[in-house]
Amino acid sequence: MSTALLLAIGGIALLDSLNPSLFVAQFYLLTTARPVPRILSYIAGVLAANFIGGLIFLAGAQALVVRFIAGLSPSWLYAGGLALGSALLVFGLWLPLTPPASEQARQPRSLHPVHTFLLGAAVMVNELTTALPYFVAIERIASSGVSSGAAVALLALYNLVFALPLFGFLGLFVSYGARFAAQTERISAAIARWAPRVIKVGSLALGAFLALDATMFFVRGDALFT
């Protein structure tokens, strides 16, 4: 397991974590009485859905690699990297910078931690359908040739980094209490404004990285980064 692979997975996860949809429900829960257990269960639901979904996609991707790619030349792997890089470049160029309309928090049936866990899982399942960075990371893991145990560990690392902002906001609430909760609307607006910019730049940078790496392989027979 190379340092470059670890950095790539961590970087993609950090980019993927800047999703305003994840924070809408969390900030709503911050306004309830004694929110910490609910927020912890909400984060647990997000991580459970993301990790289990990732395992399912990873199992399919690894089966595809073993069945169709393992016996092929490296050119096919780099062709896939070029396609992924190009897709990220197109996505980055397409992504609008205008903040989306304010999204109303999806409220659970009750504030019991079991229901906030299900809320987190539901939010994440909905996001998995458009999680392009996650799919890129899974493709990188599947095509890296690491063992199944190492692949699961990389997926766990991805989810740990992915959850850092959620835990970060919880830590700020625990530290500052009502003063932080009172600022959630302003913070949510700032996230909605800046997250598309960060995702746009990150997608362009990651896409350029993958495309350049693959292009150098085809031009000189040796990849630049991987």
C-alpha cells in the first residue's frame, strides 16, 4: 500500500466530505434539546450507509478487475484512469458556483437516536447515487492490487476522513454550546457558498492528476505519478 494511494484516497474523501446536504440535518439536530446523542447516531447512520454501500461497490469493482482487467495489459488500467480523469474534468467544468436553494432539513419521525441513525442512513443512501468522488476512490482501490483486507482498511480510512467535518462541527458545539448553535444558519450559508467552489477546484485538480498520469503513460510508457 503506497503513500501515494493513501494520500489520494484521503484527498478524495476530504473533497467528498464537503457536501452541504450532510450538514442540513446535523444543524437541525443542533437546535434540539441535548443533541449530542442524536448527532452521534446521525453520524453513525451516515457512516454505516456509506461504508456498506462502498463495500458493495468495491466488491463489484474488485470482481470486475479480477475477471476482466487482471489478465489485460496496463494500458487498459490507464485508459480507465484517463476516462475517470476526463469525467472529473467535465464535472468540475460543469459544476455551477451559484449556491443551491436553501434545503429544508429532513426531519426524523422522532428524535430518538434510533430514528436519527435512520435519518443519517437515508441521507447517505440518497447521496450515494451521485457520489462520483467515492466511485473514483473505489476504482483506485480496486485497481491498486492490494489485498481484500487492505482494500477494506482503505475504505474505512476514506470514511474516517469523510466524517471529519461532521465530527468537527459536533466538537465545536460541545466546546461552545449555544453560541455555536446560534450561528448554524450563517455557517450553513457559508458552506453552501464555498463548498461548490472547493469541489469544483478539487474535481479539476484530481481529474487533471488522473488524466495527466494516464497521458504520460501512453506518451512515454511510464506513468508520471502512479
